[in-house]
Amino acid sequence: MSTRLSVNLNKIALVRNARPLDIPSVTHMAVLALEAGADGITVHPRPDARHIRESDVHALSALLKDYPGREFNIEGNPFHNVTDLSEAVRPDQCTLVPDDIGQSTSDHGWDLDKDGERLRPLIARLHAVGVRVSLFMDPEPAAMARARDIGADRVELYTEPYASGFGTPAREALLDQYAAAAAAATDAGLGINAGHDLNRANLPAFLQRVPGVLEVSIGHALTADALELGMAGAVRAFLVSMGRAPA
């Protein structure tokens, strides 16, 4: 099965919010991405609404009903606003991320020894309304069985360490670490997603070495490429880098 591409629209919303205008339109950019072959849309609404707003979440949820088989993924901290929002919208997937309110971007996975039992009832709430749950996790093989134990369906491997080490002597050891984490996740019965600082240069090697990646969620690098190639062109270029024929 080919790895699916979910396009994160946070940076589009960040540019939009710089002016009191709906330019660029988050929903229009979602249409361009989907028409170009993206398999889904990701958003990460934060309590301060500095990029994606709650209104965007509802608008994108309605839009995706016109694209059967494409998935809507809402990311965020379940102890802030994301659990209630996901219960209301019922996306295909909710990715639970341990970010702080003022944090500029996600920079670590869950410590399940600390937060696992707090997450368990929130995961159950999301399952009760038919939402698949993914946990944002560091590539630690020993943590995967615990993620499954508290109810997760998938893990999203936090890939910034790999991206930072790409092109350095640390690359091969990092790929081994991610491959081991993916194997442990599979053994535990979890699906595998990945994301954070993946781009067209480092993504092919990652997918070749890390088994079973079902989905990658990409925002910053794809948005940067869209400034040169257009949103549709950037999506097609990423699909090619993933070994897939573009739409």
C-alpha cells in the first residue's frame, strides 16, 4: 500500500491571518491540494487561533464531504481545545500532540509514563464518536506497546530529529532507530504515521527504510514549495518524491 499524503494547511492560515481578508483562502487551497492528488487535509488548531481557526475546521470538514476517501486529520493537545472540537466535527483521525499553549511548533512526543492514564479516557471519548486516534510519539520502540494499551490506533513518529540529521553521519543510525520504532509499533498492532520537517529531499530515504508508514503529514516544506510551484504543483512534486504518480 502506498503512503498517503496529508497536507497541513496551518501556514496557509498563518499568512491569511496577517490581514483582515480571506486571502489566501484555506478552503480554496485545500481544494487545489485535493484536486492535485492529496489524500487528506491536516490542521492543528491552537487555543490562540494564530493560524487555523475553529471556523476553518468546520469549513474544511464540510468541504471534505465532497471528497469521498480523502481524510480529515485534526492535530492538537487534547487537554486544550482539540478533544471537544473533534467530538463536534468527527474527523477521520485526531492526532494527539503534547504541545504547550505558547509553543511555536510541536517538538516532542508523549511521555506515556506521565500522561498515559490521563490520555486513556480522552481516547475513549474520541472512539465513542468514531474518530481514529493517533499519538504523536518520539521514535522509542519501548513506548509503542504502551500507546496501544491506552487505546491508540496509530502513532505519528516525530521526525524532526531525522530531518536535522539528514545529510550528516548520524543519518543511518537515525533511520535504524525509526525503523525499529515502526517495527515495534506494528508488533503492538498500531498503524504508523510520520511527520515534522519532512521534505522532498529527505522523505524518499525515510519511506524506503521505515516499514509500514501509512501517512505523512506535511505542511511547512510543502507550503514553501507551493510559493514556487503553486499548491497543485507542490502536491504533485511530493507525490513523485514518494514514488507515486501525480494526479
